[in-house]
Amino acid sequence: MKIDLTPILNGEVKELPFTFTENVPAETLESRFKGLDMAPDGDVTVSGKLTDISGYYEISLDASLRCATHCARCGKEMNTVCTCSLRLIASKDAERAEDEGYIVYSDREIELDGPVYEELSISFPSKPLCKEDCRGLCPVCGADLNTESCEHSEKEEKDTL
Ligand SMILES: [Zn+2]
Ligand SMILES: [Zn+2]
């Protein structure tokens, strides 16, 4: 995901819209999404714009990635869409590389992969739910309480009444 700065550098435009659709690279899955219970179920899509604000570039974008995961309560396989929004200042100063909200570039293009995938991995829900009121599994017998009831869950309900 690279923004080609040529039209901006040539002074043709002040604003550069962009969209990208791509497969999440395998090495990114290994490094960025390691430890997360998620498997991409489609391409990542990114859209936004770069604006030339005399002297520096401002980038704003939205990214989304559909992925497969498991419900944190009942363990059922489910799909979710991981989304994030980013605002970045593009800088040529390499010392900015570690600064929050900055993206460093060196030539005629800006590589977005790093910040986009980092933000997506941070935005991934730590406890995805198959539905808002998922009742989960019985801790004793493992029955899926969304579809069945067991003696333990019935007892629990009686106790709380
Ligand atoms: Zn569930
Ligand atoms: Zn039970």
C-alpha cells in the first residue's frame, strides 16, 4: 500500500485520494497479528486522502478487514469486521519514526503498511462475541446455553430468582 506522491510533487494537485485493496501479506500476519485468534476472510481495504498542507502532508484513512475468529463466550466460529481510522503526518525526518501519529517516508512514495496493520491489530476486539447477549457455555458440562439448557444453568436461574 504505497501512496505515489508524483502528482503532489509536480504541483498538479493539493489533495490526493487513494484506495487500496490487498491480501494481508503472510509475514504481516506472522508479525502483527501473532497471538490473535483471527484469520483474514478477504482483503484489507483502505481508503483515504493525503492533503498537502504547505510544508507537510496530512493523511487520513479508514481501513477494514473481514476476519474469522471465535466467540469469547461460547467458542463458536464467527466472522467480524475489524476497522480502524488513522490520521498521520508524513515527515521526512527519520527521527520521527517512533513518534505517535507520524509516518516517515524518504522519496516519492509513502508506504502505509506499517501503521495500517499496527492499528488494525490494536483495534481487533479482544473479546469478540457472536451476539451481544451470547450466554456462553455451561462451565460444568459445556452445554451451549444459547441453544440448550442443562441442569446446572437451570439451577443457577432458580438460585438467582
Ligand atoms: Zn457466543
Ligand atoms: Zn451444565
